[in-house]
Amino acid sequence: MLYSMTGYSRASVSQDDGTITVEAKSVNSRFLDISVRMPQIFSQYEYEIRKLVPKYISRGKVSITVEITDSIKSRLWEISLNEVMVDKYAGIIEEIDSRIMPERTVVSLDRFLFMDDIFIRRLDESVVQSVGRMILSATESALKELKRARRAEGKALQKDIQKRVSNLKNLLRRLKRLHESAQPQRFKTLREEVKKLVENLEIDPLRLSQEVALLASKADCTEEIVRLESHIRRIEEGLKSRKPVGSLLNFVLQECFREINTIGSKTDVAEISNIVIDLKEEIERIKEQVQNIE
């Protein structure tokens, strides 16, 4: 069961006076990388959000954005009048007016609007906690939906990879048959070539056979083919796993490349060389898809 590392989701929690919306999106990353954007007032809940993410996401760069409507923000504050400061300002303004315009001693209300220190603003902690719970609820809903989105894309990736793994197996079967049929002829050809080189020399036939066998073994790809078959089985097992396997599949594909390159360097059969090219192309396509897998 594969999960893509890319996905997007959005979840909201509403009350009568407003809405909290959480946007969650993820892209490829080697590790789990979490970033959270939310109003500073609720920064105390960032730790809780960061703890929630690993419950649903194991790998990828995950961005969480919290948006809160103004109507909810307005409930966060209790605003009262600083009567001491109001009296002081009023006294000063009256004194100024009486000196400059003695006939006018009434203090206009608009003179106080830009005096921030006459208002006392306090956070209503009960409202902050209530909104905080809403944020966590919306975040969890967004993460669940993000996981579903990543799974949906993962299914498409899995289908494509399975198709390419099937192509790999077919190509490897052809390569194996060609290699097995070419071995006797290769041994015969090497023996004839060595005979020509040493036809004027006295060499023990047994020793000659041993040297030819040694040369033939250097061109033998049986071990590489067996290891490549094992790697392909490991890929198939990974595709069925319920655990995150992106890193594992990437490593196994690198090993596949290693074995294929070795086969290509050993063979002198044109048909096998062509199959090696096709194998590399399929591995490269699978590797591109695996970069997206969690």
C-alpha cells in the first residue's frame, strides 16, 4: 500500500460567529519536515499540531496554515477603560482648552480615540482555549483528508510501478534465456581463439580448458541475474507493505542499477546489450515514481 508524498486538503470548523479553516499540503522531502503558520496568539498550540502530524504522515514536507475569521478574533479580547488615564488626559485637555479658548471647556470624545493607553486589553483565556480546541479539531480533519489524498495518488503510482515491474520481469526472463543459450557458444569460441594464439606452443589440454573456463566465468552473469531477480522480488514485497517504503525502494533500485551495469559490462551479445538498455530505462522510470512515495 503506497502513499504519495504530495497532496492537499482543507478542513473547517464553524461556530455561529465565524469559521476556523486549516489548510494542509505536502511535497517531497527525504524526511518529515513540518511547518506551521497561525496567529501568534495561538502559538502555544503549535506543539500539539506538530505532534498530530506524525500520526498521519511519515515522510514529506508538510505545511499547515490556520486561518481564523475576524469575528472569532474579536471575541478573544476583553476591553475595559483605564479610568485613571482617562481622568488624567481629560484634565490636561481641559486645562489646554481653558488657556487657549476659555469659553470652550467641553472635552470631545474623538480626542480620546487615538490614546491607546486609556484602553486595557486582556486575552480571554477561556475563549483562547475554546478556539484552540477548534484549531486542533480542524487540523486533525485536514490531516485525515491529506492522508486520503496521498493514498489516492499513491494508488496511481503503485499501478504504474507494478506495470513497470512486470516489464522488468519479462525483460529479465528474456535476458536469462539468451545468457544461458550463449554460454556454450561463448566457451567454444574462447577455446578456439585461445588455440589459435597458442597453436605453436605446447600446452597441457587440461590447463587450456581451465584457462578457457576462467575467461568464460568472467563473462558469466548468472550471479548478477540471480541478485537482480531477488531485488525485483523485494520491490514487489515493498509494494504490498503497509509501512512507508519509499526510502527502501530507492535503495533497492540503486542495487538493481548496479547489477544491470555489471551485466552490460560483461556481455558481448548484442541482444543482451539491447535488453540491458531497456532494463535501465524501466528502472529509471520506476525511480522517478519512487521519488514521490512516502
